Amino acid sequence: MQDFDVIIIGGGPIGIACGLEAKKQGVSFLIIEKGPIVNSLFNYPINMQFFSSSEKLEIDDIPFISKEAKPKRNEALEYYRRIVTSNQLNIHLFEKVMEVKKNNNSFSITTNKNQYTAKNIVVATGFYDLPNNLNVPGEDLPKVSHYYKDPHFYASQKLAVVGASNSAIDAALECYRKGAEVSLIIRGPEVGQRVKYWVRPDIINRINEGSIKAYYNASVEEITLAEILVKTPDGTVTLKNDFVLALTGYMPNFEFLEKLGIELSQDEKRLPNYNPDTMESNIGGLYLAGVICGGMETHKWFIENSRIHAPIIMKSIKDKRN
Ligand SMILES: Cc1cc2nc3c(=O)[nH]c(=O)nc-3n(C[C@H](O)[C@H](O)[C@H](O)COP(=O)(O)OP(=O)(O)OC[C@H]3O[C@@H](n4cnc5c(N)ncnc54)[C@H](O)[C@@H]3O)c2cc1C
């Protein structure tokens, strides 16, 4: 069985930053990633543009050169992939961590392919695997998706987009421009305030001119094969519908965290318990890194402000070893 100073669960930008920092500090490590390199980014919409400028997405001060100030998904894939390959980071791809058990001062890790031991664990599993469901009848129909990829798919179709944040607004605009008939179902009274500042006026203008029909203070009641029922302040509206994109956000895998023994706050935020000075959780030797630290507050942490977790964690691991 292979033994490491640290096993990093998740090969997203922050897991990779942790691996890179471990390598720099002479800490033996393995990153285990259940998909390809930066799996979440790989699954983002193909035309997605980050709200951060490229230097804010850099790890370990390695320059991230992009065509425009705000990079696109494919440029980010290029950047993080090159970091992994040119630094020959020790990463196992398409391998899923199933269980982590602590025995005295070490952890045993079981994946779908192998078993390992490690003195420390970093959990950097992000939040993109589990969507916030609408919990309405018809959500399980094949025409409903919580992930948006390519606008071409929706051309000449009646598309309902649920949500008011960046993902929903990007999808609504792109699909409208590729010939979809778009309805936007927004829970609150307006388009989200966190929508990218250069995109928000665009969607508001498209709504005001009637190109995209928006329903405010509205929610989905039911989805059927050919329709969607929308509850509005003026009563239920029935819309003809071919596809639904329910882009209402994502959440961390709390079940996985709880199985690891990580305490979560009892309120709706479900914040994991960790020491911000070291990023060590309530389980000694088990660290948290990246966007997972925000619990249900998935807008609190992003690459920009969580890349710092990597040096903090590796310093703590090194200090303990010395
Ligand atoms: C549409 C969108 C746009 C965004 N734009 C920006 C932006 O402009 N700027 C910014 O700073 N942030 C942005 N974010 C937020 C942030 O970029 C991402 O959430 C980022 O991917 C977080 O990095 P991470 O490494 O913490 O998590 P992730 O990138 O989600 O990585 C977690 C990894 O863990 C893997 N994993 C999960 N469970 C297991 C398991 N059991 N075993 C093995 N592997 C596992 C996953 O496959 C995944 O690759 C955006 C997020 C979204 C959804």
C-alpha cells in the first residue's frame, strides 16, 4: 500500500494548487480526482467566461495569459492542465475517493480502484457535483437539466431557464442568440446583483425589449412533457415548453463531509468546522481547501480568494512534521 504525507481529494484548481505547493515544500503527495483534470471547469458551458481576470486565477504566481482580460473556459483548461503536466504533479485521474478512515495518526483511503495511507488529507472537492433541485413534479424528465453546455442544442426550441445568477443569465442570452424562444423564471424581483457587470445590462435590455420573457417573483410548479407551470404573483401561467434549464446553483457533498467526521454548523449555511489559520478541520490532520469551505454559501469562496489555502495548509503540515 502506498503511503503519503498528504492525499488531496479533488483535482480542481485548488487541489492542484495544494499539490504544487506540496511539491515545492518537499511534502510527499497524491491528488486523487474522480474525473479529468479540473473536472468542474471541464463541465462548465463551452463558451463560459470567468468573472475574474486571469491573474486572479493564477496559482503559485505562474502567469496565466489570456486573450481578453477575463479568460474563457478553454483557456483555463489549458492553463491548469499545463501546470499539472509541466510540473509532473502526482495525480490519479478518473479515480473516486469512496471512504477515508482515521486510525491513530494516519488515514486509510479507499477509492474505486485502490487503497492508500496518508498522514494528512486535504478535501478540495468543490460544489459542482450536486445541483440545488427545484423539488417539483416533472424535474426528473429528460428535458430538464441542471447543467448547461452548448446553445446550439436549444435552437428553435421553447426553453425555460430557471435562475437569476450568472449561469442562468449566460445561458438565457446565449440560447436566445442562437434562436431559442427563452422564458426566464426568477424567484426574486430582479436579475441577480452578482451577474457580471458587463452582462447585466444586456439581459435587462433583452427583457425590456421583449426578446426574452421574464417572470419575476415566480417559481416552477410543475414540468410536464410539453409544458411548464409557473407560479407568478398574478396566478399560475402555463407555458409551452421543450426544455428546462434549472440553473439554481449547486452545493457541496455534505454527506461525504459528514462521513469523514467533519462537523457542520446547524443553521442553513452548513458551514464546515475548520481553523482559518491552518485550514485544519475538527479532525486532526484533515484539512479543507477551496470553495467547499463556504458550505451552502457557495458565493463566498472562489478561486481568487481560496488559492491562498494551499500555502497555509502545506505550512501547517510541514510545521507538524518538523
Ligand atoms: C459557472 C461558474 C463560474 C465561475 N467563475 C469563477 C470566476 O470567474 N472566478 C473565480 O474565482 N471562481 C469562479 N467560480 C467558482 C470557482 O471557480 C469554482 O467553483 C472552482 O472550480 C473552485 O475550485 P475548487 O478546486 O475548490 O473546486 P472544483 O473545481 O469544483 O474541484 C473539485 C474537484 O473534486 C473532484 N471530486 C469531488 N468529489 C470527489 C471524490 N469523492 N473523489 C475524487 N475527486 C472528487 C471533482 O471532480 C472536482 O474536479 C465559478 C464557478 C462556476 C460554477
